[in-house]
Amino acid sequence: MESCLFCRIANHELPAKMVHEDDRVIAFHDINPQAPVHVLVVPRKHIPTLNDVSTDDAALVAHILSVASRIAEQLGVAQKGYRTVFNVNAEAGQSVFHLHLHLIGGRRLSWP
């Protein structure tokens, strides 16, 4: 989708501080971090929300989680702990309607 912010970042039309990039996903630092580590892991395929994931996307979602785990290790939060979050739709806090996982860590996290 040409107007989608994350599609534009994935296509290198907009800048982002990249942490990881491969043929299926990109990962970059959030511009409004909620913790010392706040990275978004975004599939290159445009999927609006988790509700729109199909069975054909199972391997892609597994890859998103695997990449998040590796980034947590790389950024030094894997052992102490980190959170992964998919916000789904506006009431849950989703503001960019392109599936993305938040990887958050580097401080004690409370709930909610």
C-alpha cells in the first residue's frame, strides 16, 4: 500500500533506525519509545491487523517472533526480560494499520 507508513519504511522511502532487515520483515527503533528498548518488527507484506492474518501467514508470524527473540538477545534484554505486543485496532492502541510487533524492554515493566 503506497500510503502505509510501514510499507514506505520497508521500501526505504522513509528513514528509520533499522535493527534488522531480511526478505520477510524489517525491524526498527520506535520513534516514541516507551522503554529504553522499543523496537517494531514489521512484515514486509501489508497485513492491516492480527485479525487479518490467514493460515497462509503462519510461517511469517513465526518468523516475526523469532526475529524479535534474536533482537532481544542482540540488544541485551533477553535474559532480564522483555515484552512483545501486537496491538489490534484503535481501542487497543494500534495507530498504524500494518501488523507490527512491539519489542519492549530495558526497564521493569508494569501491567498494564
